[in-house]
Amino acid sequence: MITEDLVRLLHQYRNGEASEREVLDKISLPTEISLGFANVDTNRGLRKGFPEVIFAAGKTPDQVVKIAATILETDHVLLITRVGDDHAGLLQTSFPDCRYHPQSRTVVVERKALKKKPGNIAVVSAGTSDAGVADEAAITAEVMGNHVVRISDVGVAGIHRLLKRVSQLQEANVIIVVAGMEGALPSVVAGLVSRPVIAVPTSVGYGANFGGLAALLGMLNSCGSGVTVVNIDNGFGAGYAAAQINAMAASQVSPTT
């Protein structure tokens, strides 16, 4: 159960559409379920606003499916990251309603999608080689109930491509910038907008890129104001953080009358 489900249930109780027993049954669910090899946090949705996300790397396909099934017993939305082909095959067999995104290596189950929050999250990628990490960030933000604007292949090697999209950047509540090589793009974006920028270094680059370390250090040393940095190739972390920022922005929007 996520926060908006509980709020909906309480409204139903107040309006006489749900019984006291139904409310008690929902809120008295166990906060943790042990599968022997994993302890599934079934209370994550209420604490964080989104259910536990499964990191598939290092887990067997059977383990991932069992964890997913447990989460879906109480929640209607699920995100799995770093999915391999072996995971994907069993997941698609076990959950025919899931969507597999090979480029981002994610699997999504949305039996009831979260209500979209006002405002946009922009996901900006420097080059086509960064697309997988950018897609992971975008899908994470989307499944968490956000409108996402994708701006692709606008790296500093052809800066005019980015300048044509400045109006879209300025309209976003938060901007994720994904780049490899020397990782310069987040600094450029931060100099153009007044929005928070989440920089994601990727492992794309030649030898002295050191698997993304050069981009990471470049972003950590950015002279652009308002830039914060996540780990190398961590599109999920950026998407999750952006969703939290946008949720805070949405909570400040006055309801229309």
C-alpha cells in the first residue's frame, strides 16, 4: 500500500464507503515478510510513497520473481532494475502484464498507475551511448507518477542542439542530466536554468574515462550552481530523487477552484 491508497481508503471510510474492518485489515498488514533469502519491506510504500524497488543484479531469476510476487500482493505498482535477459524471460512468464525495457534493463508492473503529479521532470542525455542510463532515470520517474520530458543527444560537442531546447529545460521542476566522457553537460545546463540539476555520470568514454570516474569527478567539481551528483550509471537514483523533488514542488501547488 502506498500513501495515496491509504488516503483514498480513509476518505472512503469517512464517506461510509468502507467499513472499519476493511481499514483495520489494510493498515494491520505485516511490515516485513521473510522469504528466507530476502526480507521484503511491505511498508515501504507508506513510508516513502513508492513500494520497494527490486535490484535484480546478483539475484537469481527465481528469487526476483518471488520477491516481485510478494510485493504485488499488497501493491499495484512495481519497478525492477538491472534486469538481465534471464530475469526478463521468467518475469514475463510469471507476470504477463509486466513491461520489459531492454535498453534501460527495467521491468515495470502497473496494475493501477499512480496519479500523475503536476509539473515536469526533464531527462537530458549527452549522447546516444548514454541512452540506457537516461532511460532508466526516465522510467523510474514515470512509474513514480511524474510527467517526463526526454531531451536526447544534446551534448557539448554540438552545443547548439541544447540551446534550442532551453525553453523546455526552464519549464521543468527538476532536471536530470546524463553524460559520459568528461561529463561537462550538467555544468552547462545548470548555467542556463534556475532549477535543481541532478547529474548522472556514465561509464561511456575512452580509456582515461576510467569507467566513468572522469565524468564523476568532473561533475563533482562543477562550477554550475545547484548541481548534485549521483553514482556512475545510477539512472535509478537520479529518477527517484527527481521524483521526490517534484513531489515536494507539487505539494506547494494551490488546488484550483
